[in-house]
Amino acid sequence: MAERWDLVIIGGGPAGLAAAVYGARARMSTLVIEKGRPGGQAATTEEVENYPGIRRTTGPELMNQFREHAEALGAKIVRGEVASVELEGPIKTIRTKQGEVYEARAVILCPGAEPRMLGVKGEAELRGKGVSYCATCDADFFTDLDVVVVGNGDAAVEEAIYLTRFASSVTLICIHPEGIMDANKASQERLFATPKIKVIWQTVVEEIQGEGRVERVVLRHLGTGERTELPCDGVFIFVGTTPRTEFLRGTGVELDAKGYIITDPDTLETNIPGVYAAGDARRKWLRQIVTAAADGAIAACAAEKFLAEEEQVHREILSPEEPVVAVFWSPANPLSLQVLQEAERVVAQMGGQVRLARIDCYKSTRAAARLGVFDVPTVRIFHKGIPLATLTEGFNHLEEWVVGHLPARI
């Protein structure tokens, strides 16, 4: 039998672990499914200098703190790779390649992203044989050797600097003209001040060559078209990322043309109710540890509110055997306050034959929209979850309207 959780988080990077902290702290039963070690790509970053409140740390240290925090609050972290998901309906089902099955009332998708390949000749054949996408993982293998770094963003620059601790020389291949990089200015200054690093500008890698191991790269200058060979022992590639969202294709979750998950900008909910996305796999502008953590917090809080509203709707409107007079009101709407008071009087006079449900549309806009109510005030009569009648005006005759639309046996 499948384990059922209030909240299942797919992915244990900074977004997933932050979501676990907020989910567990909100007293939701919270499960994190992570296929590798918790922390995701952040756990492979050697130096972190831009996380607020922590001047300098390592990715593994910071992610370990995230993990310990989540577990201390009661979140459970399991290892597994998700094979398929069924996300429509009130109960979501998650199946892993290891054969485990989990059920959830809400899901947060935090699958993260993986390094993008250059797509040049020799790259795939020499991957793991001198071609790498993680300096923290593999730098030690290149002690006193010559390496090439491809890229010009924050990751490429920071990892090039880190590689100088091990390599004899580091050559960074930058696609832009001299002096232009996408990395932040502070990292660029450190790069240019590091003697072991040489930058080759306005150039791309066309081929990676070697017999069983990397021996050289073929470069092409974009200005002149000239091709040259550069001997090296390793190639580290940092040219962006690709979202790990293949498992979501065909599930109903809306993805953009690049495979990133499309979410509501405020709640991070996807197009499927009760399903949220956070972190690098979400379509967004800035992908950093701090923004991933913020995503996780937002998604978890939105999931908590979603579950609370769903519980209220089922408990007060859909589940009762008796007819329900539901008043959709707002404290910011004076008329709705009057309607609520009148409805309370009318229902009280019926001696328990009818229930009253109060839906505060200021706090629970989503719950009202789920029931098809967009005007405040609105009064709607339900019986066994079925809407019987709706009133949006003429509230002076509320009692007569309620009596006239109740089931005949009342």
C-alpha cells in the first residue's frame, strides 16, 4: 500500500530542502525524494560567497545545514529517482524507479537542472575521460595538469578559479569579445587577478580530441575564423543548464519550449491544482541558491494554504448530508458583512436542519474560484456537494430565497 503524505517534494536541492523546512514547520507530513545526495548542484559548488548572512562557506556545508534543518523539523528524506507521476485529482501518485509508490495531497516539483552539453564532436565520447561538468567533483584528478574551462558566466568563472588550486594552468574559452563576460563583476575581478588563468576571447570549442582521454581541443576564433589546436588534459564545460523535466512530459504539467515549468508568479502553482514548482527547473530569470530557497518557501506556504482551503471546502460544503448555505464574503466589503449576519440569523432559525459555511474571499480567493464564485457577496446553496442555487443580488429577501431553494424534505 502506498504511503500517503500531506506534501511530497520531488528533488532535494536548495529549493526542495527549503520547501521541506517550511512544510514540516507548518505541521504537514513532508517527504523529500532525492535521487542523489541532498543539495543538488549547490552541493557540488566549492565556494559560496553570496548567501545572505554567511560571508563564505562551501556548497556541501550549506546544503548539509539545509538538510539538518529540514530533518530536525520532522521532514523525511528518501533516496529515489522518480519514474512517473499522476498529478490530476485530489490525491497525487509518485512512482520511483526503485519501485516505491507515494501518495500526496500536494506536490512541489524541484527536479533542478543539469549541465548543458556543448554538443561538439568528441564531447560525449570523452565524457568522464577528461570531459567534466563539475570542478568540485573532479578537480583533484587534474593536479599539476593543464585544463580548459568553457563558458563565461558565474559558474564558469568561479569554477575556473577553484581549479587553480589543483591544475598547473587554466585556460578559459570565452565566446564574447575581450573584456565582456556574463559573470558578476566581483568574480571577474578575481579571475583576472589569478596568475594561473588565461582567457581566450571571442572563441568557441569546435572539437575535443584524444585517444581514450582528452589530449587537445580545436578552437575557432569567431572574428577571423582561424582554427587552432590547444593541448590540454581536461575540459570543464559550464554553458548553462537543462531542466530535469522529461518525466513531466505527458503528465499535464505545462512546460515552456525549453522544458522549464511554468508557474503562477505569486504562488508558484502550476496549471494543475495542488502542484507547485520551485528552483532551477521553474521558468524564472535568476537561478541562485538564495532564489531557489525563496521559491521553496513560497511553494510550501502556498501548498499549506491550498490544503487548508481544500479541507474547509470539503468539511463545510461538500461533505455534510444537510443542505449548506455558503456565504462568500470579505471583511473589506461592507455589504457582504450584512449578508453574512442575515444568513447567520436565517440558518439559526432553522434549528439545525441547514448548515452555514463562511468563505472569506479576502483570504481564500482560490477556494471561491474553485467553486466558481467570483463576486462578493455571493450566497450559494449546496446539498451533498451539489450547487442548487446562487444569489448575487436582492439580498433583502434572503430568507425567502433560502427557503424557496432548499430541498423539498426540509
